Amino acid sequence: MGKIIKYEWRKQRASRLIILFGLLGAFILFAFGVIRENSTSLGVSAMLMIFGAFLVLFYTGIESLIIFNRDLRTKQSHMLWMLPKSVYEILGGKFLAAILQMLFVFVSFVLTACLCFLIIFLKSSATVEQLFKFAQTLTNSFLQLNIDWKFFVSFITLLFLSWTSVIMVGFLSIIISRTLFLKSKFSGLFSIILFFIITYLIEQGYSLISNTFGYSGFTFRFLDLAYYAIVCVALFLASGILADKKLSV
């Protein structure tokens, strides 16, 4: 699977470079605003980084689906499915590459934010000792917060499972579309329609179970996590079976 992840990672190289150059440009503009005390540059750079973060996270979240759909519509599909790997390894490699891409984006934005704070400190003529003291104070303040870690971990896990289910629904929708509408110009549109239909059915299933057990809404219980975990596994297996038995490239 390592070779598959490396292969998929290379496909996402262009988007990583665009993200890095975009962050570099925003940081240079921010640094210029701090050094020259230009409020316009500071405001523009801050807005670029904030809105850019939402846009990049959204695109990164579905990038693996865009690449997968492109693979199946081009000659690259032959190279993909001719690898001496099972279909589950191929799909799993694509998913793990998507996770790595998400982590790369997250780390890139965090590092950029740290550099922005560093520029502000350097501009204020703060010493290294003051910088470390501020970091220590910030850390202590965070540790003293009354955080419900059970809720926090459940929330993060549910976010991850929700994103995973989106990827898995996307995989299944693309594979079904490619199977039923091999040469149709509307296969992409059918994939989108099918994506929303499957997502709707999943949410209806969640609502049914919630009502059956007498609770609803964002209550982070074991049943919530178990439901979406089972859904993700079922979607992954269904995608693998369909791709292995029916998919034509």
C-alpha cells in the first residue's frame, strides 16, 4: 500500500505547491503590514488566510474524489487497476493519501499562523525570553481550561468519521456511475445526484436510529460513533466489491 500512497501523493503535488505559494504570499503581505504598520495590508492578508483556510480545507476534503473520478475517465485508470494490489488496497491507499494531504494543509496553516505571531513579537522588540514567557503563559492558560475531554474527543472522532463517510460515499457514487454509464457524458452529473441520494439515506438511517433510542441532535454518544463507523466500513466494502466485480476501465 505504501507505493499506492506515494503514487497518490504525487498526484496532489500541484495543489500542495499552490497552497504553499498562496500562504507565502499572504505571509509576505502580513509581514509588510506589520513592519510598515499598514492596516490595509494586515486586513487583506488576514482575510486571505481566513477565507483561504475554509476554501482549501473544502477542496482538500474532496480532492481525492476529483482525482479518483479523473483516473477512471482517462488512460491512467489502466495503470491504476493493473497494479498487483487488491481493489481494497487501492481505495485504502487513496483514502490514506487524502488524510496525509489534510494533515499537510493543517500543519501549513498552523506554521503560517505561528510565523505571523513571531513577526508581531519581533516588531514589538520583544526579547526571546519574553517570547518564551508568553508561550508558557498561553500554554498554562490552555491547560487550566475546564475542557470536557470526553466531549472533545467524541467531537473530533465524529468529524473524522463524517468526513470519511463523505469520501466513501463519493467513491461508491463514482464507481456506480462509471459502471452504469461507462460512455455517457452525464456520468459526472449522475455521480453527484447519487452522492446526495446515498447521503440522504445515511442521514435518514441515523434519524431512525436516534428516534428509536429516544434521542436526537448532536449528542455524542457511543451509538453515534458506532453508526458512522459501520456506515464507513459498509461503504468501503461495497465500493471494493463493485469495483472488483463490475468496474470496467
